Amino acid sequence: MTTLTEYLKEKRGEEWREDLRKKLKGKERTDIPRVHMPEQEPLERVKYQNMEVNLGLTEEQALVEASRCMDCVNPTCIDGCPVQINIPEFIKNIERKEFALAAQSLKLTSALPAVCGRVCPQEKQCEELCFYTTKLKKDPVAIGYLERFAADWERESGKMSVPECAPSNGIKIAAIGSGPASLSFAGDMAKLGYDVTVFEALHEIGGVLKYGIPEFRLPNSIVDVELDNLRSMGVKFVNNFIVGRTASFDDLKAEGFEGFFVASGAGLPRFMNIPGENYNGVMSSNEYLTRVNLMGAASDEYDTLVMRGKNVAVIGGGNTAMDSVRTAKRLGAERAMIVYRRSRIEMPARVEEVKHAEEEGVEFMNLANPVEYFADETGRVNKMRLQYMELGEPDESGRRRPVAIEGSEKDIDVDLVVVAVGVSPNPLIPSCLPDLKVSRWGTIEVGDNMQSSIPVLFAGGDIVRGGATVILAMGDGRNAAKSMHEYLSEEKK
């Protein structure tokens, strides 16, 4: 195995390399420990809704971490990336201290590198297929941290690069919804020369990036910079516009739109259909997070109200549940609880989000499930009855099925319950298009190329998947852009 010192001797001898040699002399690259990203202190960050927890890597940390990358001949990490970022290329640019080139490399395939560097589950995707993970059984290269570093460096440098776009072909394309799938689609179509307009029903552009993810995890200012970059590429944005209500598909066709990409998301909340769910103080995570994240309910400067509680229970074990319970802590909850019917191991939330929640004082009530809510004389929830569970045989998801333990019920005091057990697809677009094929779950049916039963209409993201990650939605957007370009090019022959 080549030592890091020997490896660096093959490169140019810039001053930073000499510093690196001194710090890591004699160490194998594979012996360098994975970097730890600095974080705000838990007792301080929990006071603020808009204080980002992760602080990002220093330049020195980024250089050392980038030096761990083996630059594999067959980089399997790329296979784990839904948008196919050339991961070794951008990391080696960081190692060479070519930070601007690293950012430009990311933008070749990703419309949202600063977003993805913060919220993508790299540990289940690119990092899971890293050589360190698969062959050496060591901690993978911190690909997500390095992606964030490159994107943040470019933004803070004040010299944002704009990806090269082909000359305009004059073909108008409509993207419905402004979440990650649409933004990824719009970026790729703009690069191909199309005239793209993104229509958003809400007053803010960004979709789930704005209404669903708290600022302590993804600041709105970061999203806005990514949006400005798309505007620089020629993408147009129209908010407060509901396709199917403000204007129909036929109206848009009459205006000259020739292709449509539907990424209207899965904004319909699910509940558990148990007694007491209609009491005041029981709400969906969609409503709770949208009021706080998008409508300013956490600030005294806004008129939007959101219920606050001292004893808050969040039902669910995914990232949305973690976002909700950590938001409750920041809104003054003295006791903030995650109630999840499986064990800690089966929780689908990112390990980092669970860690941060625990550091902030969140209580985890695993192997428990609410079966009924009770209210006081005003109709506000004041107790929940929990049924304790044990794990049985695996279900269709591959996780062990929770089985109720008879006689184990227990009442817990609560004054706010946030239900985060999943979402359903937005039904508006399918209801407007009777020829559009949908599944029994209400998702739009598409082929591998993201094309629907209506040839000019493609779809992706949660309206197809029923609920997934930001990066999977972005992958759908890229796939749809490629396929729509091929379809329209063939039609124009």
C-alpha cells in the first residue's frame, strides 16, 4: 500500500501539500480517520429554530479528508449516487485545492449540491459503496461533507459558476411543483436549450426543501442560492399558481407548452384512524412543519399560529419525525418524545438525525404505539394511551413486524401530538387528467423513462414514489429530462 507521503510526492509540491505531509507523515491513506464535522453545542442550538447544527468542514479538514479517497479505477461510489455525480473527480479537485473546479464538477450533474451535501443519506447510497466500506470495512470517505464544502466554498467566494447551456431551441416546457425533482429536471432541460417554467402552488419556491425541512438542518438561504443559479441558467419560476385550478393543462398547451413534468409531491398527510385523532392538538407533521418552516410560526414577527406544548409526542421514526420533534424542542417543549412501534435499529431516520435529537434531549419511546387519545373539557388532547409492542416475523418491508403485547397499555400526559407516519400523493393532477393512469395508491404510473400514459407528460419524485428522499427525487428529474429530450427530439424529426 502506498503511504500518503509517497502518494503526494507524485503530485506538484504546493505549500499546502508540504503542510499535509508534515501532519500525516508516514501514515497510510487508509489509516487516516474519517473527519468529524464540527457542530453547534446542543444546549445552545436547541434555543434557535434557524441555527444550523452542522458547521461544515474547515479547509484543512476538507484537504485531509479528500486525501483519503483512493481514486478507484472502478468508482463504485458513483453507482450509489442517483444523479451520477463524478465523485472521485470532485474530491480530487478538493485535494488539489481546486475548490472552484470541484464545485463546477458537482454542477455538471447536480442542480442542488449545497442542499444534497446537507440532507442526502449518503451513508445509504454513495458512501455505502465506497471502497473503504465494501473492502476495508472502515469508515467511508465523507463524500457528503466534501460535497457541502465545495458548494459552500463557491458560494462564500462570491464567484458562482453557471453551468453551460445549449442555445435556445424555443421549445417551452412546464414543470409542476418546485421541489427537488422539478429543480433537477429544470436544470437539465435548461442545459439542453429548453425554455423551462416551474409552476409552484405555494408562495415560496422550493417545495419540500422550504416547507418540510427545518432551517436548523437546511437554511432557506442555501436553497435560495441554488434557485438563483437556476434562474441564471434561464429557468423561470411562477409561484401562487395551481396547475389544474389557476390554469388547466389545455390552457398551458394553448400558451405553447409542449412537454410537462409533474412533480407535485406527496403532500396529503396520513393518520392512524384511532379514537381521538380529531381532538385539538393532534396534527400532521405536514401542517406542523409547514406552519413553522414556511409560514414563520416560530417568530413573533408573523401572524401565523401553531400550537405549542410542554409534553409533545411525535409519532413515527423517520426523518420527518425527527424534524418535528426537534422543532418542538425549539418551540419550548419540556418533554419531547418520539413514539415508534419498532425498535431503535429499525428506525428509518438518518443515524445523524437520531444522534442530534438525542443530544438535544429528545426521549425515545420505542416498541410503543398510540391506540387512543383523550382530551380535557376544552377538547384539547391531554393524554395518549400507548400499547407496547414486541417484534415478530419480518413483514413485506423486510423489518420485523411489531406485535402488540396484551395488557401492556399505559397512559402518558401530552398536550400536543404530531403524527409523522407517512404521506400520500397529491391527488390534484390525476383528478384533472382522466386519461392519466394512476396506481391504487394514487401515484402516477410511469415507465423506466418516467413517461406516463400521456406521452407528453412525464412525472417523478413523491407523486410517483409516494414518499422518498431528496436525492431520489432529483434522480427522477434527471431521468425524466433525458427521456423527454429524446421523445421531443424524435417527435420533431
